[in-house]
Amino acid sequence: MTKITVDTNILVRAMTEDDEHQSKLAETELAKAEIVAVTIPAICELVWVLSRGYKIATADIANAIRRLADSRNAVVNRPAVEAGLALLEAGADFADGVIAYDGRWLGAETFVSFDRKAVNLMQAQGDAARLLT
């Protein structure tokens, strides 16, 4: 058994099955690993690739991320993933939710951005956020 950290492209191939050979390799590697460490940057990239590159619906991406996080051998930063999913499902970027979560973890009190949508959605969820204008 192995303990691996996966690159985004492994996750993309396993989820989209868009390349028969690489998809099988990715699925096999993921299945045989004792631990699959899925980093937050990899999940941020995955969400971006699936939404922008593959035009997959937000709800389907959120479900895929939850299935990944709930996999028997996956290890993720669950609170950061949940923060990202909360914002993604509210209509903003997954990464903004993760960034705000990480900032709070590091001791910050307020998320500051030029992204009006992200700030409004965070405020609606009760998070401290401020739009720079």
C-alpha cells in the first residue's frame, strides 16, 4: 500500500474519464493507495478546470468534491473544503471560500476583496468581508 499526494490532473482524469488510458491509470492508482492526500490547491484547481474547462454544473462539481472528500482513503482539510463548498454553492468561487477560511485560521478577522459577489455572499453567510472600492 502507498500513501500518495495527487496532482490535479490525476483527479481530472479519474473524474472525467476523458482519456481512456490515463483515466484507468489514475483510477487504479487512487484505488490502490492506502492514503490519498488531496491538497487544497489541487481541489481549487480541480474546481476551476471542471467549471471552466469542462463546463460542468456547479452542483455536479460540489457533489464530486464531496464524494472525493468522503472516499475511504482520501485525506483532506475538511473545514477548508466545506468553506469552499459553501461559497461555491452560494454562487461564488470555491477558492474564495478557502482563502477566507485560511485567513481566519491564520488570525485574520475580515476578508477583503475587489470581488463584489464574493464579499456579498460571505456577508450573507455571516462572515466578516469588506469590498474595496
